[in-house]
Amino acid sequence: MWDFISATANMTNKGNAFAYAGGIAGKSGATIVDSYNKGDVSATATASSGETNAYSGGISGYGKNFATSYNTGDITASGTTVANAGAIAGYARGVVENCYNTGYVYGRREVGGIAGKTTGTIKYCYNTGSVNNSENYYTAGIVGYNDGLVENCYNSGTINGFYCVGGISGYNSEII
């Protein structure tokens, strides 16, 4: 099992800026299994012009597949265009299963206790941590923006947001 203390990604650029931070991997195209993060993870993107995109996750800021992993650290993402934060992944593109979060999650766009955004599947996961979003976007205990499948998940954490706020999904376009 992997254990990580903390990770910070700061990107400053004159044009577009992208920052990926994760307790295990900043950005991953592979499967991450049996991992955990106990440290704080933060992604901040700033630019004098252009868009800024920050992805922060307890396991990976932007990733594909995650299994039997958990987060207990504080996760934050800051950027003016996109600031996705999730305790497992800021953006999850594949399958997230048997994962959980007990830590604090904060972002400014798509924020979730497991994933900020998914286009894949989240199953058998739970969140007991606090999830907070300071902007008028999507906030939820499991996934802030769901464009995939969510099954057999639960949330018992506190959710704070301003626009689309839900216990499981802030915005849902697919199946729960």
C-alpha cells in the first residue's frame, strides 16, 4: 500500500495553465489499487491570460481507474476556469470502486466527496467528510458532476454549495 504525506501543484503561466495534484499521482492513465492518502493535496492554477484548470485528488488529480483506495487528508483546488476537487480524483474517467473519504474537500467548480467529475462508473464508495464549493457550480457527497453511472454509494458528510448541491450527485446526466 502507498502512503503519501502531502502534494502541491502550482502552475503559473502567461497563457493557459493546468495544474494536477494527487497524493499518489498528479495525472494517471493507469489503474491505481490499494492506495491511500493521509496528507493534504492542493492544486492551484493561475495565468495572466487564458484559462486556468486545477484538478486535485487525494489519490490522483486526473485519472482513470481506482480500486480499494481511501483518503483522510484535506483536498483543495483553485483556478478561475476549472477547479475540480475529489477525495479520490478531481476528474475520474474510468471505474472508481470500493473507495472512501473521511477528509475535507474544497473546490470552485465540480466538487465531490469521491470525485469532482466522472464520465465513468463509481460503485461501492462512501463519503463521511465535509465537501465545500465556493462557486455556483456542482457539489455533492459522492460526485459533483456525474456523466456516468453511480451505484451502491452513500454519503453522510456535510455538503455546502450554492447551485446544484446533492447528497450523491450535484448534477446528474446519467444513472444513479
